[in-house]
Amino acid sequence: MVAITVILAAVIASFVLGFGGSVNESVQAGVDVSENGDGTATVTWISEGTASELEVSVENVTEDDGTDDVTLEQVGDSATIQYDSDGDDSTISVGSDGDVQVTVIGIGSEGTRTVITQEEVTLEDQNEDE
């Protein structure tokens, strides 16, 4: 009985004194990745969770012609993904239409990085009708 009491006291003391605080937690956030009717896709940050920002990147599934990342800084921010555009800082331009892999990484306040979601979306050439 004394041994159990000593062990429990040691475990509780380690958490109270901060020894148990070195466990890394994964970053969590709510994200919506949706394909739009115009052949583009949108990534929207819908709930903060434990993330301080989100990094959105796209990897082309059929070719390896990677693109720039977009950083979402607060809930409600969104990024548009479309084929070969001259967009602004919230647009990711992809070198070819078709299926692409969208990856959203949550970044925590201490720099912890966790993949929030990876989804495949289909993009269409916006200039086909011209």
C-alpha cells in the first residue's frame, strides 16, 4: 500500500512540476476543401482549434511541377486553387489541369506542424472557352 502511494505521488508531482509538459500535441483546425463549379477549388479555414496559421500547398498528381504555398493567418481566410492563373497572394496556380493533391498543414504556436488534411481535387482549364 505504501509503494502504491509513493508511485502515485511521484506521477502527480511530475505533472504538477511540469515534467509531463514535454509531450507534443498535434495541431488541430477545421478546414473545408471544396471543388467549385467553375473548375477551381477553394480551401477555407473554418475553425481555429490549436493552430496559429495554416499552410496550403498543392502537388500535381500527374506531373511534378509543384507550386507556391499560401498561408492562411486567421479563421475565415481562404485560398483559391486554379489552373495557370495570374492570381494574387491567396491563389495557387497549377501548371496543368486535372487531378491535384491539396495538402493543408496546421502550424501551432510553438512551431509544431501537423497535416490537417490531404484531398484530391479536379481542376479545369479556365481559358478553354476563350
